[in-house]
Amino acid sequence: MNLAEFAIKQRTFVVFFCVLCVITGIGSYFKLGKLEDPSFTVKSAVVVTLYPGASAQEVEQQVTDKIETRLQEMGSVWKLRSLSRPGSSMIFIDLQEATNSKDLPQQWDLLRRKVNDVKLTLPATAQISIVQDEFSEVYGMLFSVYGDGIEPSELRLYAKELQRRLKTVDGIKKIELHGVRNQVVNIDLPDERLAEYGISAAQVVNQLTSQNMTFDAGSYTAGVERIRIDQSSAFKSLDDIRNLMIKGGVSKFSTGLIRLGDIAHVSMGYQTPALSESRFNGYDAITLAVSPISGVNVVSLGDSITSIINVYQQTLPIGVEIGTIAFQPDEVSKSINNFVTNLIESVAIVVIVLLIFMGFKSAVIVGSSLLLTILLTLIYMYVAGIDLQRVSLGTFILALGMLVDNAIVITDMFIVKLNKGVDRTKAAIESVKRAGVPLLGATVIAIMGSSPVLFSKTDSAEFASSVFLIVCSSLLFSWLIAMTVTPLMCWLWIKPKKVKEGALSDPKASTYYRAVSWTVTNPLKTLALLIPLLVATGIAVPKVAINFIPSSDRPMVFLDYWLPNGAKIEQTSTDMQRIEQWLIKQPEVTTISAYVGASAPRFSVTVEPEPYDPSYGQIVINTTDYEAITALTLRGDAWLKAEFPYAEPRFRPLKLATKDKYSIEARFIGPDPEVLQQLSTQAQAIMAANPHTKYIRDDWRQPSKVIVPIINQEQARRAGINRTDIALAMKRATDGVTLSQLHQGDELIPIKLRSAEANIGSMETLPVRSLIGMHSVPLGQVVDGFELKTEQSMIWRRNRLPAITVQADVSGATASDVRKQLAQSIESIALPAGYQFEWGGEYYDEHRSITDTLKQMPKAMLIMVIIMVALFNGFKQPVIILITLPLAATGATWTLLLLDKPFGFMALIGAITLSGMIIKNGIMLMDQIELERANGRELDEAIKEATLNRTMAISMGALTTALGMIPLLSDRLFDQMAATIIGGLAAATVLSLFVMPALYRLFYRPKTKAQAEESQYENA
């Protein structure tokens, strides 16, 4: 009993099961997780180590190198990137892309153990190491709580309350606040007061610190109870600090007590300089970054969040508003609606084509099979946890034509047998029996066409992984439906046609038949006609533009702003305020959100945040539409260049699937920073000479200034002063020394001790007081002077070697073309011994992803060849089919050129998938030729009849696939794939219907008369 016989005998069960699948499939669609773009795991973490007071070079040698050495022991580490700056080390750990996402927690646990092990080897003051394994956390929604003239402390309270309310929503994983201005308690204690009252700095520090500590004072027994003693003396208010009694020194007040508020000014302020700032449309703001749980329906989650925000907005005082910076649910809804519309259009195109060429009943049968296949695939997606997003929905459209192939073949065979007078039950059973195995083999081969995406381990492949999962599941379901439901519907609805004698035209009289006959008779001439086409295609291929992955079509653009290295955050903020005011006036801009000293929270997986830097700022700009970005960028570049010639501003788009920060990156690696700087200068000059480059710089940036006091050790010892006293005096006069904390609710506010403010011109008169003594001396008496030097304050390393990266963006051309123009000049830069060069940027991701994907091709081709050899029990047929694969390049190349589409990663995936489609069509034709020969036809007649019989099924499958992909030509991600498949499949289908018969005729010779007689004798 084959599947068709089972379906007919158990038709009640089959119908019931189909209805159940329809209901479940519709329900699955509404329950599926919905995202704008597919997520891919960023296997990165960062280790931050603080080493206060150390230079960048000291940090590199004493901290960064030691930690990197230990981290290299992790077997799963792919590469290490580090940034050493004065006082801090950041090490970025990228795991091998083959690392399973489920193993990440174990790997991060190992990372923490390695960091803890190395702590004992670090300097005593560099013991604070932070491992951030949530560095790649993506916050799909960003909101701003802002207002004009609202105190930062009040904004914080409003933002905290909104955070609390949003956390009650199911589906929210994490909410963080960004741009919070931290409060600080400043104790301004003039040195003359300390001298007047005979108090040492150590006395103030010790007594203030000990007073604010919490101690366990025990408990007393009272009858049946034990009563705890509350002996907390923590500071709860400024008055608590002011009223602190300080024990006097050795002066006339030595036996008395002094109230801290009488000798010092205690006030509440904000951290200066600020670590970071945030603004929304020019107003001070606090940003809430909301991260949803993986797999959640973001659209439904967005409705709940919007409702809570609207209710909370009503409770806020006038002047306090909540703005939206990035709202993933809207983007997801728009993206899915567009793709569902495209999917419906594609289904409609397929059904119309079927109606035209197959008639109403056949079109209904094939269309119903297609609908059932889609619903079964939706059920699989729900069970397997595959979200509805741009790639998975696009793959449905990609697979539509292939999904109807099997049903078309079965329906066509059933009709042919039925019209020949075969009983309808026997016709259904024989159709499935004859075509079942070949169609299964062809289906698996079509699936293998997209398997390199599964085998590849790059980020781009993970981004496109749902291509294979959807193609595999849907094609297997289409085969199962074609073997069961399709023959059942044929059995129920299709009746044999009553054709009058002589009513049918002779197919052998058609022009197409004569053309096929000529190719079979003249196979060498047929193949020779292909040579001009292949030559013309070879000439045209280099003219196809290359664009690895397009930028997102989201109406959003970033503006990065760098002042010269070492600039103060106040100046960065002032400059950015001017830029914000200019942007708000632009007609293309709807909203802006500015971040000073840091970048925006990571709301897209392709955006790697910048490290904290007071000379850096970023503005997230929402525009009216995607097309408006180009005009805004051109006008903005000109205005910024005129207004801020000393800065490095840069507009950059939102990427879809790559994390490269610049389109072009040229990286030099070697031991000497000075040599690296010289190499960078040469590369920058080459890039600047190219008319298509802009935003040229390197990641080490400019050297920054540093003041070095030249301490006179002899004078310092005589004055009873040491290096620590000098450092504390300068720290008190500049940033202040943190002593303790003030407890206010859930907030711990630092308490800082400051002395009289001193500017850079009065350093020599700065009082330096011994920590344990009561005397002070001017700083100028214990130093021989001050030296103003420059230092390299940013040292990037890759895999423990210093590496400087020259960066540039492109305009008016693709990154691939510009890099090719620069390649010869930059690669010819003479490198000293021990130095090396490599390309980064888009080329690095492009080369790695394409190379890795192509490396997986042999695996897929091996499986395809094994299946073909098994199907035909020979080698000639597989060879004939494989020879026709290059024919697709002719159509694909010219289609990309005519439609002005670039070739990139998605086009490569399309080309690989296309190979599976072409092989599937070849199997159908070869199988029919073998069938005709087995039925006793002569070689030439068998080739002609098989080609004529299979033309309709092959053409219908190709036509529905090609036409069904037309809606994807307008999509930024799938347009190049759609153009590749439409052109390649059309050309390969038409050409292979002539080339395959010609090749078969060349590979198989007609039997001679003697061979024919011998064969008849053997059969007898």
C-alpha cells in the first residue's frame, strides 16, 4: 500500500487531519514570535579592569597583557581585542563562531574563573575587574523621560517609577537607565581651616568613614524574646554629615570637639565631570532601554507597554514627557505586514499562473496543496521556535514555486493516465508509485541547495539560517502533501475528458517540438550556440556591483561625533547641543536622541557600543522615511565641516547583519606604536586621494596631553611630604576624593572631600598637607616644575599585538569597488620586519562569510550526487544535470545588471539554492527519458517524447517560482536574491530543455542494428 492508496482508503481520516492542520496552522501564526529581523547570537564579552593613575602603556603592560595571556588558554576563544587607556583596560573576547549558543553560560563561567585566577598577578591597585557577558544584550525599545528645566534628580525618580511599572509586563527581560546624572555630596574643607584648628586630614577621613559604617551590635534576651540592637549610624541626610563631631588635634582646641559643618561647606551636587549625559529633542533626559524575552510576540508586548506609558504619562507633572526613540513593535508590525502582503501577492501570482495553464480544477488542487503546506510549515515553526521575521517570511516566497512542483507533477500524471482510460484509483496509485521516489530525491536535492547556510558558522549565515529551516520543512511537507492529499483531491474532483476524434492537434507539428528535434539531431551545433552567450556573460560578470549586506531600510541614522582625544565632556556636550538644534530644524528629522560620553544603548545586534569617552557623543536621528537619510547626510556633512573643522563627525547607517563600524578598514599589526602611526598616516593619505572615501581616521586617534609634576625627593622629605600626599592634594583640588556614601532610599550617593578649587595656572601655590601631619607646604616647594607632554592614550591590540586600524566610509560607490581601487596602493606600503597587514571592515565580513559558505558547498554537492547516482544507478545522468548548472549564471548576471541590483551574500544564497532547483528539474527530465526508453522507444524518440511530456511540469514550476518572487524585488534584503533566482532559473530552465536533450544524445549513442538484434535475442 503506497501513500496514495492509504489516503484514498482512509480519506475520512485524511480530511479530518487536514482540517485539524488548517485550524492549528492558523492558530500557530498568531502565536509565533514576531521580530523585524532574525536575531543571531553575539558570542562576545568584555572584561573591564580599573587601574587608577596608570598611563595607557602601563595599563597595557601590567594589566591587559597579563589578562589576555590567561584568556588565551580558553579553547573556544577566536580572537581577543583590547583597548588600554589611562586608568582602565577593556578586553573584548570573541568566541569561535562554531560555539553552540547553549554553551555560552559555561564559557562565560570559565571566563570569570580565568579572570579571578589572574587577579593575584595584577598590581595592588588594579584589582577591580568586571566581566560583562551581557555586552551583546539588545534593547529593542528605547524611551526617554525628559523635560525643560527639570532637575536631573527628579528625572531619575520619574524614570525609576516608569522602570518599575514596565517590569510588571510579561515578556520583558531587562530594563536599564542610561544618562543618569549621579548626585554627589561635596565636603569643601579649606586647608587653612585644618591648620587653624590643628586637625590633620587623616583625622577627618578616619572619623567620617568610621561614623558611616554599619555594625552588628548584637541582641539582648528579654523573656521569651531576643531583641536586636540597632546601632546603625549611617548618614541619611546632609545634616547628619554637617553635625558629625570631629575630635580636635594638638592645638589649643585639642581637647575639644569641632562640628564638621563649622569648618567645612557640605553641599549636594552632581558628579563633575559627568560620566555621560542624555538628551531628547534638545532637553535633558534619561533613557530607558527595554530588552524583551527571546521568542516573545513583540507586537503584543508593544501594546502592553504603550498602555502603561500612556497611563503613567497622565500622572506626570506638566513639563515632564515620555518620548520614543526606538520602538521595535512598530518596526516588526510594519515589516511583517509588508512581507505578508508580498506573500499574498506571490500566492495570487502562482494561483493565476496555474489557472491559466492548468485549468480551474487543477489550479484549485495545486493551490490547496500549497496552502496546506504553508500551514503545516507554520506549525513546525511554532514547535521549533522559529520566529516570523524578514528572512523566514522571505523564504516562504522563495520556496513558493518549489512547493507547487510536486503537486503539479502528480496532478499532471494523474490527468494523463485518466485520459488514457486508466481507472481513477489506479491512476492515483500509479502516479504516486512512479513519481514518489524520484520526487523525494529531487526534493531532498532542492533542500541541499540551501544547506551551506546551515553548515556555515558565520554571523551572516546564522542571520540567514531560517532560509534552510523553512526550505527544508516546507519542501518535505510539500512532498508529503503531494503523495497523499493531492492524489486524493484528484481522485475526488478530476474526471476524464471526453475528446472527440481528431480534435487534438498533433504535438509533433509544433515549433517547439521541431526545435527539440533539431537539438537531438544536432547536439554539437546546439552546444556551440551557447559559446557566444557564455563569453558575453563572462565579460559582463565583472560589471556586476558587489554589496555584501545592504543597510537597514529603517528610517534612522546615527551621527557620531569625536572631538580631539583628551577633550572635556563639557565641550563635547556644548558642541552637540548646537548640532541638536540644527538637526531639529531639518525637515527630514522627526526626533533626535543625544548621548554624550557614550553611545546609545544597543538596540540592534549589529551596533557595537563605543567605550565611554568624554570626547565622544552620538545622536540617534529618526527621519520621516528612509529616502530622507541621503539628503540629510549630504547637507549635514557640509554644515558640520564648516562649523566644526576641528572635530570628526560622521553619519552612519544602521546595518542589517554585520557589525563592522566602517565600510573600509585597513589594519596594521606590529610591536612599535610609532611605526604603526607612520603606517597609518601613509594609508590615510592614500584613502584621502580617492574621491569616493570620507570620514577617514584611525582608531588610536590623536595623542592627548598629560601634566607630569617633577617631584624633588629631597625637598619633599624635608617637608615631610611624600608622593601620596601630593597625589591626594591634586585629587582633592580637581575631582575630589571619595570617602564614604550617603544612604537615600535605594540610592548610594558618594561623599567627596574637596579643597579649594585650583586651576592649571595656580598649581605651584596648591597647599600640600601631610596625611598624618597638621602642616602644609605649597606644591611649588616640593616639585622642580611641571612638564606638559603628549601620550598615546588609546592602545588597541588584537590577539596580544598592538594593532592600528585606518577607517573610512564610502560615497558614490560600493565599499567593494572602493576597496579594490585602494588595494594595490595600500598593500604596496612597505612593512618593516615583524609587521603585518590585513583588511577589516565590510571586506572582512564579506570574505569570511562567502569563503565559509563556499567551503560548505562540497558537503551539499556530495549529498546531491549520491542521491542522483542512487536514483539513476549510473553516472552519466548526474553528469549531464551538473553540466547545465552554469547556464543559470547567464540569466542571473544579465538580470542583476538590467535591474541594477548588486551581488552579495543573499544573492550567493540564492545562487546556491538555485542549483538545487535546476538539479530537481533535471532529475524530472532524466527520469522521464529513462521511463520512455524502458517502454521500448528508440533513443531519439525517447528524448523527444520525454522532453515534450516534462516541459509543462518543469516550465510551470520555474514560472511559478520566478513570478512568485517578483514582490521581493522591492525588498532591500531579498532584492538581489530575487533577481538572481528569477534570471538564473528562467535562463537555466529554457536552455536546459534544449541542452539536456543534446547532452543526453551525446552521452548515449543509438544502438546499431547488430546490437538491437542481440538485445532482442537476449530478451527472447
